Amino acid sequence: MDNFIYSIPTIAYFGKGQINILGETIKAHGGSKILLAYGGGSIKKNGIYDAILKQLQKADISYVELSGIQPNPRVESVDEGIRIYQENNCDFILAVGGGSTLDACKAIAAGVKYDGPVTDLFVNESGLSNIAAAAPLATILTMAGTGSEMDMGAVITVGKDHKKKVILHPLVNPRFSILDPEYTFSVPEYHSMAGVADILCHLMEQYFTPDANAKVQDRMNEGVMKVVLEDAPKILANPEDYDARANIMWASSMALAGFQFMLGKPMFPFPLHGMGHELSSMYDMTHGVTLALVTPSWMRHTMQKAPQYLPIFARFARNVFDICEKDNAAASEKGVRQLEAFYNAIKMPANLRDAGVKEEDLETIAEKAVERGNLGILTSIGKEEVLQIMKEAF
């Protein structure tokens, strides 16, 4: 296992009624006038907005609003948030929503402390953003999936071609996050399950790496994956199953908490996210859905091109899906089939064609996926390999 440094500066307030700490906790972190940011307005329908305002008023904290942050958040929303923050002399940001709102607010937090365009702050060759300062940020999570409430990353959509750009820096970690599973009860089934697919992909991309003898990380990862597989169907059966919602929400946070399941392993460009982002860019497709669509094809491609890693895929099948099969190749294939069955059970599209992707777009998607270099670690994935995976997924 390689050396590593591990730090999670975000404080998680998990469970029912944690909104009651909001005002005083913002003040404890130096906030007196906040930028309150959210998406399409669902928080006004489910009561979360009113609960937030009550807590802010109780603590005598003033606020201005940024609403309408889109799924796959656009840089224009980030620029608007920076303008509102600076013109109103805000000193704190409160992001309320799912991953898109949280990601936009991380970019805003960095942008308000930088004199140039926020586009300068996307990741560079070092793998980190060139960020020297950021405004303090807190989050109230309303949809589980991206893990943005407990990590230092954000994905922003830029330009006419809707290219996905990444901000990655410890300074944009939220100061604290309120995680109340009841706030996810009203999330529509489709988006709840897309979030599940996103969580599972975060776990798998950290799992399928060359064996670094990082046993603690891998066994913890397997346990979280099993919980996701067990509890997602419970949410389908009963959207207000508190324990199931709680387990999925905490799995979301833990899946990317400081990339904890990558500790001691080599970092690398996540292949599934690299491909999935391009599907989202071209079709404005929900992020988790794109990951579910390409994962089985990527797995089969890697198993074929790098058979020396079959033991890792077989271990996944045995330890996560409880498959009893001595032969590694047979166990690995059964694991992929079980994963496909799970995606089907949570109502993800069966293939790219069913999801509305046009076959003539696949080559463009493949080309864009590797603009910053090849993807993956078990096997190098260039344009032709991405195209093969996309055709298989089609």
C-alpha cells in the first residue's frame, strides 16, 4: 500500500431535525450575510426553504438568493452567483440541493476570491485547481448521489459544446453539511435511482485498480456496495423508508469522502466518468444514468483486454454479489450479469439506444472523452477503445 495523507475537514450533521443547528453553525464559521443557492424550486414545495429561512431569521443572518441552478450546472450560473455574492458583500455560501447545486456553489466559492474568470480555476496538469482562497461554504443535501457534500470536487458545464470541466481543491470542501434523509423522500424515483447508480460507480472506480494490498479500503468498499444493492430496491418499494434513505445518503457521502477508498492506491483518470460526462454534455443526460449505461461494457472490455486483472473482477463478484464460482473468468462474467440485473431492477435504461443516443454520435463522444489523455488504469483507454465500449453499450 502506498503512502497517503487523509483529511476530511467537513463536519457532517446527519439525521432528522439537523436543520436546527443551521443558523448558529453558520455564525460559528463566520457567516453573517449568506448567498442562499438552490435549483428549480422544489425546496419551496417540500418545506425545506421555509425551514431554512426560519433558522436564518432566528440567528439574525441576512441573505440573498441565487435560484435556478441547472442539472449539469452551467458556468453562467456560477458567474451569476459570483456577481450576486460580491455585489451584496456576502461572507458565506449555503448550497441547498443535489450535486449540481453543490458543485456550482463550490465554483462560486473559489470564483469570488479570484480576480479573473472562474474558468481559470479548472484542474491543471498537476491534477488540482490553482485556487489560493475560497469563501466558506455549507451544504444542505436534498438528493443522494454525487458525494459533493463531503468532497473537494465540482463538475461544471462550459461552452457551446457543454464540455464538463472539473474543479478539485481542498479549499472548496464544505465547512459542514446537513444530511437529513427525510429531505430525500420527495425526490422522484428516476433521479433517486440515478443517484444510486452514481454512488455505485464511485465505489467501483475506486475498487477496480491494480492490487495495492489496500485490504481495509477494499473490504470497506465492498460493504458499502452491498448496502447500496440491498437498500435501493427498498426505496423503490417505499420512497419514505427512512432507514433505506439514510443508508443510501450515507453511502453517497462515504463513497467519495476524501477519496477514502483510493487511499494507498495509484490515482488515475476515472474511465466511466470520463465517458459518462461526454454523454451528459451532448444529451444533457442525468449523470448517474450515463454511468449505468457504460459500466457493464467497460467491465467486459477490461476483462478481455487485461485478463491478468480477472481476479479483481472475480473478487467483486464473489464478495459483493455472493457468487460461488471457482473459475475467475466465469465468476467475473456472472458478476457483470448481476450488475446488469441490478440496473434493470432500479429502472435504468437498458442501452444507449433506449436512452436516446444516436449511433452516429458515438465517434464524436469517443473523441471528446479522451481530449485530455487516455482514461483508465487496468488498461489504457484511448479513442478507439472508448468507441468499442460505446458500441457495445449501444
